[in-house]
Amino acid sequence: MPLTIVSPTQNSGQAQGNSSISPTLLASSNTTQPQYRDGLSSTLLSVLPNYASSPMLSPLLQQIGQQIGGQSSNVASTPQVIVLSEAEKSILMGTYAADSQGKISSGQNLKILDGSNADKRLSEGDTLIISDAAGTETLRKTLSATDLYDLNFRKNMVNIANSLGEGWAFSENLVHINAGELTPPETRNYSSNNQVSTETVLERNNYWEVVQRGSNRYLLMRNTDNSGQPVQPSVAINDVFNNRQDYAFDCASPMRLLNLKATLETIGADDFDSHAGQLQISSWYDKDDSSGFDGGFVTKVRTAQAGEVNVDGINNLSGETALFDTAKGDALTPGSAYYFDLPGDNTSASQGWNAIYLGRNADDSYRFWSTNISNVNVSFKENTWLPQDSFKGYYLGAINVNPNTERLQSWDTHRSV
């Protein structure tokens, strides 16, 4: 398809002078409940009338009270380990514990310590700790706001992909509304960059239209539905996912759709509707990005010279993707998108497959999702990125498609994350 996450300390003090306190009383004072520690000095004075007039006793009792209060405070402030969902564990391990090939060494352990807000959930300021099989810390990191947006977006991408099955039917026309053809098509004017042009409406349903603008074909969100009510971007996107039988796409447009859906799930409907505007879907096209064709992600692509990649005797063409290479910065991270390229083909509908990486399996194979295919396990030839079963004849291209955390934060006015 076209690619277009202190132990309490104890200070010891010794009273000076002729006055002394029973060891039994000291022991019992160490068990005093925290809520009484502020009145500890007066309490001890009341049970020690013979010593009440001692000029050295009152300061000593105050010191004991402060010591006990400090111990209680330290215990209360011990960071708590946050209980993570399986999805959160998977994304965090895949992001911070895995190597660039997505492999997680046996025995590695992850935990998140709650931050100063003590909200008992993943949030900015929490501490992520990775330990190896021997219990030695290999990573300690304070999670930033950017980390949280990245995590939540990836978690939503994986959850959405896992829920789609085969996704949508395939269309060589990039976008298609089933049973939505207009006969005859409608012609109308539209304005772009202060210029008025003509477009043709080919298909329509309650939320979307398929329009032709010159050589470009888009799934364009309608301004109003059949009842004349304004169409909200969140409602339009959810219809594409909830009624997949009503739509068909190439294999690139679903990547853009998954980006929009994961963005919606990350920041919430109100913020999504306030910022998304009139949605347009066509392969990797993204109207909100100056590059125009990154699907709403942060995308890095390396291309190759002709003949650099050979798969079963077939060489790549000039301009096709280079071979995936971790030594050059490529990395497999759950929730990112990747591309399986068919060498020697840059024109047909089968020239490549876009796929969402879901993680490694116990047998070291790789889980991906791609539309028309559903979830698929891929095993690569040893020391290469050439698939040996699913996607055989293709190669994993040097494309890394990651969350646009800057946009997520700028759109999230109500701070859902």
C-alpha cells in the first residue's frame, strides 16, 4: 500500500543533668499515635508531677516529641508503588525496558513510585524504576508531562488496534463510503488559500463525503448532518470505527484514522472537537501539519539507492525505503507505526503494508496490526529484518512513526493527562 515509570531515620538524643526518665516510659512514648504527638510534652508532664518543675525536663520532652513526630512524618511520606494496568505495564516495559529491537531481557522488573501529589495513578512527577534480574536498578526516571502524553497515546493506539480485527475493507481509491455513491455526482465551489476552486462530491453518508479535488481524493467531514445539525469531529471519527462495514480504505489512511482516534481517547472529546476542525482523510495527508503527509505523527523516513536491499533476489528501486537498522536510530516501540516494503514495486496496491507494532511475543516473534489482515505475528530471518512467514518477500523499512506529543499537549486544553 502507498506510504505517502527513605527509609525512616532516627536521631538519638541523650538527656543531661540529674533528672532521668524511665526506659519503660520512653518505650511507650515511641508508640504514641501521630495525632497526639503535638501534645506529647504536656502529656508527659502530666504523668510526671515529681519532675514537672525541672528546668531541663521540658526541653527534653519537646525534643522527644519532635523526634517521634519526625519519624511519623517520614513514614507517611514513603512513596507508594502504583498499581498499573496490564496495558500500562506493557507500554512502559516496551518503551523503557526493551532494547531497540523490542526485546526485554528476562527478569527485568518495572515499578512506578507515586509522586508528591499522591494520586495513586500514573501522572507527571512519578518515578519510574527498572531493575534487572539481580534487583539492580538500571533506570530511574521522573516522568514528565511529555512522557505521560507519549504513554497514553501509545496505550490507546495498541488498545484500538487490538479491537479492530481486520479493520476496514480495502479500496484502491484511498477512501470509499459503501453504498454512498451520488448519482449523478455533485459539483460545487470550495475555498482554499483565499482561492475559489471546484470539487466533485462522489459519495456521502450522515457524517462524511468523498470529494475529488483535481487528482486528490478525500474523505471530508461534513459541516452538518442529514438533519442539519453540526457534525462534531469526535462523532464523525467514532462512526468510522463503530461502523467499519460502511467504509473502505487503502492501507495508509487507517494509520491517519488511528492517530485521530488515539488523540481523541487521549485528550477527550471536548478538546478534540475544539481543535481538530474539518477532518480530511486521504492516505497520510494531515492538514494540521506543515509537512502535509505524516498522518499527524512525528515521522522519520530513510530512503535507499537502487539495489541497496535485496529480498529473495529482488532489489529495491531508488526512492524505496532503506532497510530498518537499529544502528542508525531505528527502534521498535509499541504504539508506533512501521512499513513493510515490497522491493521492486512502487506503483501497485501491494507495494507495502503499514502496520502498528504491538510488542514482542514469548517466542521472540513480533506482533503487528495491519488493516485487512488483523493482528499478525512476524518472525525475521536471523540478523536481518526480512520476514520469514507473514509479509514474506517484504522487508521492514526504515520508517519510524511516533506520537506527536507537542500537538497532544497543545490540544489538551482541559489537561486530560
